[in-house]
Amino acid sequence: MAVIINLDQEREKEQPDALTRLCDLVQDDLENVNRLIIENMHSPVELIPQLAGHIIAAGGKRLRPVLTLAAAQMCGYHGQRHAALAACVEFIHTATLLHDDVVDESTLRRGEASANVLWGNKASVLVGDFLFSRAFQLMVADGNLRVLEILSAASAIIAEGEVLQLMTSNDTATSEQAYLEVIMGKTAALFAAACEVGAVVADRPKKEHEALGSYGMNLGIAFQLIDDALDYSAKQENLGKTIGDDFREGKITLPVILAFLRGDESERDFWRRTLERQEQDDADLRQAIQLMERHGTLKDTVQRAAHYGAIARDALGIFPDSAEKRALTDVVEFVIRRGH
Amino acid sequence: MAVIINLDQEREKEQPDALTRLCDLVQDDLENVNRLIIENMHSPVELIPQLAGHIIAAGGKRLRPVLTLAAAQMCGYHGQRHAALAACVEFIHTATLLHDDVVDESTLRRGEASANVLWGNKASVLVGDFLFSRAFQLMVADGNLRVLEILSAASAIIAEGEVLQLMTSNDTATSEQAYLEVIMGKTAALFAAACEVGAVVADRPKKEHEALGSYGMNLGIAFQLIDDALDYSAKQENLGKTIGDDFREGKITLPVILAFLRGDESERDFWRRTLERQEQDDADLRQAIQLMERHGTLKDTVQRAAHYGAIARDALGIFPDSAEKRALTDVVEFVIRRGH
């Protein structure tokens, strides 16, 4: 038995997951990105690097900047500009996280107390504004207008998605289409921009910009769908997150939308009570998960994610084979597998 | 007597105030700016134009965009690009107002219920983010990297100023220097950028950029000093605003800083109780104003404003005489006179 376990461990060592492989491919550049992030969140106003450092150091996966780096590298880019642009992408992402946590009244972010809890909502709003402005300063220093166009448009679309989410929050009658528009805005638009920027900085033809934009958009949709499924899945707890956050906040995500659509009137009353009126007791989360299992809505949410994942993979079809292309392709599966 | 009154009315008609004269000089362009503002706050997410329209229509003075238009016109600019850039400046300003009202927990803005009261803090944060992103999209569409540099730097400085203000709020030991840094960030940086952009768009030499930047920075400092004095002045009520908002919020502005520095220990206890611990009763605002009058701190705040105003006026010295230069010069006096 000991031998088998060792072999398993050996195999795990030999086969790092797709995200790890992708990160390894851009490792040096990623270190540059981390350095640029630290340098550029500096301000004589001490609270800014303190608060920004807390959320940035909390160690997200850096998925979005890694996508920028890998996309540029797949496009044959050999310069250094992509590191600054990847840092911009992470700054925009971090700014939206700070504002999200205020809007959602969240108390935890990646298992640690969120910035709004530690420093208050006011500081979170203002430091978010600072990071967002600093992202634009970094982009302007790079000086590519197409990059500025892509990232400023993405920022506006993110804000639109967030407002749309706010308007549909607690509304159990939200349609799957409306939900898709929300997640395309709040999540997928930045994935798309992060990837497209890689092709722009490498000065590749327009069809490659579009291909990478489509890859990022569909990967982002899949990513958010899986995130929303995981919020009701025991697997979530293995990732160091709590289960049921969306439920407690009354967020209307696809697992809920499908359960509502497929449920009978008494089930719909349950969703209206718990999510619209937010009258919840301890047993309700368990009941919600049971209804989702009865109607197969978690499984089907993963299925929907697989559909967008397939589009993402195919979008890469125009690029010749390379280690980067293989890793970007495999990352799609990795993102979706989190949901199993 | 009737004759005298008529003559007074007649004289008022004949001598519009300096801001009105400045607006008249750029009237057509200002109409373009207003049109661009309406067009660009559009979004399929209805709440965005609703909320943005509320604060934008509430009819600020459009002072910042007028400065951009007038500065460009003084620099001999005859194109149309300055209107879009002036709209950007107003969008950035509006975004910061939305976030300010959330941070300050304000309930009124220009005499009307503020957006955060009508639509909630969450919507105000997110629509602010949208307007800010949209401002950058407009700038990027213009395509001048120097303009982008100026306005993205100003945005970062505004956020720094706001965070600094948050850190010094309720601290009666705030120094005049720290207060100056706050208002240079939160207010004057955008005045400076608005003016400098006028010279950039007109493609004038660097010393004219700097001159207009200095004019705007010092005008902005004067503007904020007067605002802070007016918050304790009966004249404020003539302007349709309530008196004592800063006092109730525990904001540490120059009239307070000077009163604290010049006061005896029992007076300092009064400031600590009312502004640091925010234990206030109905008679306290009256008492605060009496202390300010005793130490001449409102008068001296206006005096400080006059100093920065003088620097602003002299900064225009390198420009040849023109109707725009005269109006920009006279606007300084107009801004300061509000405080008398």
C-alpha cells in the first residue's frame, strides 16, 4: 500500500494542474507583475498601501494577469510591456473586489476578514477608486490606445453588470438571460479584456484579438457559473470558503433560477421567503441544496459552464500548437472541474 | 426710492457676475458638453441614467467643464475636442460626488435628496464607478495621451486626498498643512487638470500648460477654503444650503483648525467633545460660530483664500489680454467674494 501511495504522490508531482502549468510558463513575468503591483500601490497616504496590500497579498490566484501574460506569450510577444498591463488588470480586479465587498456587505474575502470589516466601507470605496485610477495611470504610461480602449470599456461594462446584479438581487423571477448578462458584465468582461490585451501588445492581427477576447469571455462565464454552483457545494468547504454565502445574501444565481423555474408552487414560495424576503432559519440552506439536487440544477449549472468552456477552447483553434495554447486550453477544463 | 431700486436692478442686469460672463463666452460649447453628458451617461441598465441624471441634472455650476472650455478658448483653440474633455472632467467630478456622499453619509446634495438616499449606497458606489469608467472611455476616444496622463493622475490624487481626509476626520489636532494637502487632493487637483487640459488640447507650449495648471490648482484651493468658511456662515443659507453640515459630520476644516490652535484649553475641550467624540447639542453650532468669530477664523480663512486667489490670477500673467483671460481672472474674485 505504501508503494501505491508513493506512486500517487509521484504522479501528482509529475502532473501539476493546468493552472500551475500556465503559471509556470509565465513565472518570470508573473514575478515582474507582483513587483509592479507592490510598487504601484505605493502612496504617501499610508492607509492606501496598507489596505490595498491586505487584499492583494491575501493571495488571489492572479488568474487574470496570468491570462494576459500567457496570451501575449502565445502570440509570440517577447517584450516587457505585458507585465504592466497584467498589473493593470489585477488592479481593476482588486478595485472591483473592494467595491463588491462594500456592496455585498461581505465580511470575509479568501478566508480572511475583508477590508471593509477591517478599515470600514469608506476606506474600501476610496482605496478602490485609487487603485482604479492607478490602473489607468499604468495603462497611459504604456501608451497603447487600443489597450486603453479595451480596458476602459471593460471597466464600464463591469460597473453595468454590477448595477444590473443589484437591480435583480432578491428577485427570484430573474431570467437565465438576465443572469447571463450580469455575469458577462461583472466577471467575464475583464477575463475577455485580460486575454485580448495579450494579442494587442503582441501586435497580432485583429482576428487573434477577437479569438482571445472570445476565449476570455467564455472562460469567464464558465468560471462564474462554477463559482455560483460551488457556493452550494460541499466541495466549496475544501477550498477554504464557507458554503451558502450567496444564499444568505439572497443572490439569485443560476442554480436558484433553475430550481425556481423547475419547482412547484410550494417550492417557489420557499425561494420567495428565503431569498426575496430573506426570512431564513438554520435548516433552509440544507433545504435549498436538497431542492437543487432534486432538480439537478447544480449539475446542470456545471453543464452550462461546460458549454461555454467548449466555446472558449474552440476559440483558440486559430493559433498554432504551443505550450501556452495547450495550457490555456487545459485551464478551461481545470476551471470547470472545480465544480465536480 | 423706487428710482434707486430700479437703477440697482438695471446695474445688476448690466453687470453680470464673472462666472456668468465666463459661461457666456463658452455658451455654445457648454451646450455641446451638456449634450455629450446626456448621451454618454446612457446605458441599457436603466438605473444608471436615472441615478446619474439625478445628480447631473441637479444643476451644479458646471464650473470645472467651463474652466476647460474657457482655458482652451483663451489658448486660441477652435476645434470641438475640448467639449468631450470637459464632459470627462464633469463625469469624474460627478463620480467623486457620488462616492463622497456615501463616504460622508450625506442626505442632501444641492438642496435635493442625495442619490445614496434615493437609491442606496450600493447603487451610488457602482454608478460612480460607471461614470468614472465612462470618463476614461471618452478620453481614450479623444486619444491624446497627455490628456489621459493629466486626468488619470488627477483621479489618483483625488482618491488620495479623500483617503487622507478620512484619516484626519474628527482629529482636531490636524495641522493646517495636512488640511491643505487634503483639499489640494480632493478639490484642487481636478480644477488644475480641468484648466491644464485646455492648454493641451490647444497644443500650446509647456509653460502655458503649467500656468493654467497653477491657475486651476490655486483657484481650487481658494474655492474649497471659501466653501469651508461658508459652511459656518449665514450667507450659506442664502445659497440654498444648510449651515453647519461640516460641524455635524465632525469635519476638520480650516475655520476649526485655526479656532483650535488659537483657543484656550476649555475651548479645545469644546472642539474635542463636539468634533472628535461628536457629542453635540442644539446650542453647540452657535457656540462654534461664536468661537470662530472671537478668533477671527472665518475672516482669516477668507484671507488665506485670497492669497491662493492672488497666485491664481498672477499665473495667468503670461497670456495676452483677451475676454477669456479677463473673465478667468475675475472668476477668482467671484469665488472668493462668495465668502463675504
